[in-house]
Amino acid sequence: MEVLLHEDLAALSDLDEQSLLESLSQRFKQDRIYTYIGDILVAINPFKYLPLYEKEVSERYKYHEKTKLPPHIFAVADRAYQSMLGRLATGPRNQCIVISGESGAGKTESTKLLLRQIMELCRANSQLEQQILQVNPLLEAFGNAQTVMNDNSSRFGKYIQLRFHNSSVKGAKINEYLLEKSRVVHQDEGERNFHIFYCMLAGISPDDKDMYGLLDPTQYRYLNGRYGSEDIVRKWGEKYSEVCNAMDMVGFEEQEKVDMMTILAGILSLGNIMFEPTETDALRVTDKSMGWLKATAGQFGVQEEELLRSLTCTLSVTRGEAIRRLHNQQQAEDARDSIAKVAYGRVFGWIVSKVNELLAPNVDFDVELSEIGILDIFGFENFAVNRFEQLCINLANEQLQYFFNHHIFLMEQIEYKEEGIEWESISFKDNKPILDLFLTKPIGILSLLDEQSAFPQASDRDFVDKLNSKFKSSPHYEVVRSHSPLFTVVHYAGKVQYNGLGFLEKNRDTIPASIRSLFINSVTPLLSLLFAATISRTGTLMPRKAKLMQKADDNFNSTRKQSVGAQFKHSLAVLMEKMFVASPHFVRCIKPNGSKLPDQVDNKIVMDQLRYNGLLETIRIRRDGFSWRPSFKEFAQRYNILLIKPDLPLTKESCMSILNTTKIHGWKCGSSRMFFKYWHQEELARLLERLGKA
Ligand code: ATP
Ligand code: MG
């Protein structure tokens, strides 16, 4: 039993898959949801309230020694913060905390706990701290939704960068990735639209409801005519006041809030506009939905006729001549839905850029800031139907797994070899070939998608045929024989079959010029601003002037709009660049069962996650490996004080003499650096501290 309850699995001498599962689930049954694998934290979602996060616990985990307290998410916060301050170890000052796991595994909850504890640590009892903590409820209201996997599923990815000067927080920046806009117009069985719609309908005062022109929630097609029980509605109502508070705290202006809500109301009305064919070729809005057309135009602050025109026809200019092409019913409905999606997407993007503006560090240019980044990105997804969104999400997870592998396995083992450390190599599932399948130029999946998207005539079928012919012999790709454009990718976490329908359109993501001009002319200031501005490649909103200034040094971006795939690939690359030069901390979230239930472990579901996360291999490398590898210079500089000889030459010999004065053992010495086990860092920190006190 003793062994089963071990808090650090890397300390176990012998472990196989089965006993790993057993250890974790035994601990879980005693509400010990956190377990270490060396410096990696495994967290199993309890799906119930646990008294683990009280003020008193938070205090206990401040500046603590890892081995003295049970594993905890607060310990990760502490470690990242202390490392950023240089108190724990040598290495880059910037930190990044990577939180991974399936949908519903607890990534977002972990993120919030980390943020809270880091704010506690820097004792930022200021307005800024409150502002930073309010960002989450705000983003969750607009970016989260109920799905079959999770009642509060994040439908976008985010990287939160907390910026510090010395020990105090100076600001924050959010990067958001790939909001699932399609949810605004369509939700699968058992799912809902973004929280904000329900909150708004439940929480708004009757007067405001009139002002925004909102009607009974069950009337709206974009909400599937579904609302909720009295209980749920009350909770949504409460949430609405939280969101409004959050907006005030972060610094949104009253008019901005009113505009935002009006646009949301407009989106709901828009969804109810239906079309029918007439005797002539033209389409008309059904009698029943004339009222909705009027309402939408009012809410969007645009001319009714102009709105109708942009729904029912496309205007194109060929050789200086304007040609009007009438839509058929399907095209009109598509136009309606794309207006809703683009309007919502722009509102979300605007909220993020506004938050960034308000929380930008207010310091002089020459002040050097260090950073803790927290990555909470959508987990690996494999649904009954997997679309373009799932492909991007899974690519992101593939990239994160690669980052994890790279740090935990690759770099470490390469260094052993180079430095002449005796080592029996540990194999791991290298997913680089899968990453290449997506990203290689010019023949990766994304490049082929862009190539096809550039042909106006190409179909989704053509795209999948191209994939089939290029990748049929790849071990990570499978051709699917079907009338539908299906294909399968063998991901690190398992096989996923994608349906290529809609890929080209979603990748192009173009807004017809008529829609853009419709909104630019809107009398609602925010709406007009959203469409006069343009979204930069990094996903932030830039006013037109800034865009023009950027044009000069960013020519290729301005000539043609980048595809969604290319933008995503770029933002992933930027993120990786940041992460590869920071000190990483990993939190692996595990979902105990597929029914969101407390106290239940489904062995198969957990085992699958342990397997594709590579946790068993991770345990081995953390047990046998040397995860901290400072150069002689770094080490001697920092620890020469243990010898009380500050002028020691920064050489191998000095490092050895320093270590020989301690009782620390188990380290090794390479040709240019020292090799330590993960726990050595703390042992040394303790010695320094003792010396400080003496
Ligand atoms: P997604 O990828 O869908 O966004 P996620 O990994 O972010 O999923 P969360 O939203 O963090 O998942 O967690 C899902 C739910 O599980 C939460 O709403 C909460 O009810 C519960 N939960 C997660 N972590 C904890 C925890 N530490 N204590 C109690 N409940 C938790
Ligand atoms: Mg989440």
C-alpha cells in the first residue's frame, strides 16, 4: 500500500502500465488528485468540490519546499514564480506552464488556480491583480460553451502572459487561438451556443431587454429554440452580472458594452431570417421573417435594403463593370450565417485586444520585464464528425506533444551523448513525422489546402483526392473509400477521421466586400470600427492606420489575405518560438471518466490518456535522467558561495569542489556542464538558504 500512495512516481524503482494506473487511481479514490512525476504534475479531475484551494492552503504553499507538502497545482505556481525570480535554479528567467489534456480534463480550472496563486505570490493586492483575475470570467462568457464533453468547454485556445518587473506584476497579455465561430450558427445535439447569449437573455433588465429588442429566448433559431430550467436560468442571470462587473473592472466603457450587447442581439435576430424563392429568379424574405429583417437592421444600425441586398446577391466587379449575381436559397442562408460568424468573431477579437490594451504594462521602454506564460489550449478532439476546426485543434496538440517530447526526451538524451554521460537510451513515440505531414512545405496538408483554396473552382473532393495521392503511403495517413471527402490521420493520440466538406471555404474565410461595406457604414460605432479595422497575422485587432504602417515592412501579408490555416500555422510557430526559449513546467490533466462524474475511474479511459501522453516513458526518464543541466560557468557562478570563495574560476574543477563540500550525491559531470536530478535543485536551494540565514 505504501508504494501505491507514492506522491512522486519517479521515485518508484519499478513500474509498469498497470501499476501506474493503480497508483493514480488509488490516490484518486482518497481525493489525492495530484501526483508528481519528477517535476511534472499529473492532475485528475475530481468533478466535485474539494477543500484544496482555501486561503490557508494557498499560504502554506508559498515559498515551500516541494518535498515537504503533498503535490499541488499551487506548488507549480510557486516553482514557476521562484524560478522567474532566479531563486530556484539557473536557466532562462521566462517561464511557461503548459497545461494539456482532453476536453473536460481540467485545464481551464488549473489555469485559473495557477493565476490566482501567482497573484497571491506576488502580493499584487492592487487594482491590476483584480483586473487580471477578471479577464477569465469575461473570456469564458464569450468563448466557452456547453458541449457533450464539458459543460464549460473552452472553444478557443489561449496563452496568458503575465509580465513582471522584479517580483511584482506589471501587466498581462492574452493571445487567443481559433475561436470556434461556427458554433454561433450551429450546435450539434446536446450542445449549446456560447454562454454569453444565455447569460444576456437571463440577466438583462426588462428595460434593457426592450432597448436591445430582445424577445423570448425560445424564439431564436441560433439557440435551437432551447433555453433552460428555472434553476439554470437563475445561474445564467448571476453570471451575467459577473460578466458586467468584469467588464467594468477591466475598464470597458458603458457605450462599448451597450454596443456589444446590441450586436449580439442583432446576431440572434439575423439567425431567424428565412428565405423563399419567388416566381421569378429572385429570392425573397419570408413574410414571417420580415420582422426579423427589420429588427436585425435596427440592431446592426444598417439600412434594411442594404442588409437585404448583401443577403440575397453578390456584387462582383469584372473589368470595371459591376455584375450582380442573385443568390439561391442555400447561398442566401450561407451569407446570413457567415455574417453572424464574422460579427461574433470580430466582437471576440475586439474584447481580447481591448483587454490587452487595458492590461499592457505601464513601464518605461528600457525596463526589462520577465514573464510567466500559461498555455490553456483546446484538448485533442475526436468526434463522430471531425471538421476543419478539429484538424487545427489536433495539429496544435500534436505540436504541444512534440514540445513535451523535445524537452523531456530528445534534448536530454542528445546532451547525454554529446557530454559523454553513460546512458541507456529510453525510446518514446516521436511525433515529428506527423507534424511534418501537416506542416512541410510545399506538400504538407496545410500547404495543399492553401493550394486548393486558391483555385475558385476547386472542391473539397479535389482537396481530399490530392491528399490521397500524396500521402497514401504515409504511415500516418489513411485513404478512406467513400463518396464523402473523408480521410484519416493517425495522430499521436489515436486515429481521427476527418470530413473534408467545408475545408476550402473555412480556410479561405473571406468576407464579401458588400458585407464589409455594410458594416463599415453602420451607425453603431463599435460595429463600424470592427470592420474598418483588420485582424493582423498574430490575431490581434489593428486599426487601419496601423495596418497601413505595417504594410511597408510586411509586404506579402498585405497583397493577399492569409488563409486561416496559414495564420494558425504562423501563430503556432510564434508561440513555439516563445516557449522554446523559456523554462517549461508541465501539468498533465487527466479525465477520470467520460460521464463528468465524481469518484469514478474508468480504467480504459484513463489508460488511453496515460498511454498517449507517454507518461510511463516520462516516469522512466525522470527517474533515471538528469533534467537539470547547468553549464560549469552557470553552476559555479551561482553556488561558489557555498565554498565562500566568490572569486573561484568558473570551471569544472570548481564545480566539483563545491559539490564535494555538500552531501549531495547522484549528480554527474559532463564535458561542458553538470548533470543533476530534478530534486537536486531544491537541495541546493536549501543549502543556499541556510547559508543566508547563518
Ligand atoms: P476543454 O478542453 O473542454 O476546455 P478543460 O480541460 O478546460 O476542457 P475544465 O473546464 O477545466 O476542462 O474542467 C471541466 C469541469 O471539471 C469544470 O467545469 C469543473 O466542474 C470540473 N473540474 C475541473 N477541475 C476541477 C477541480 N480541480 N476541482 C473541482 N472540479 C474541477
Ligand atoms: Mg477549457
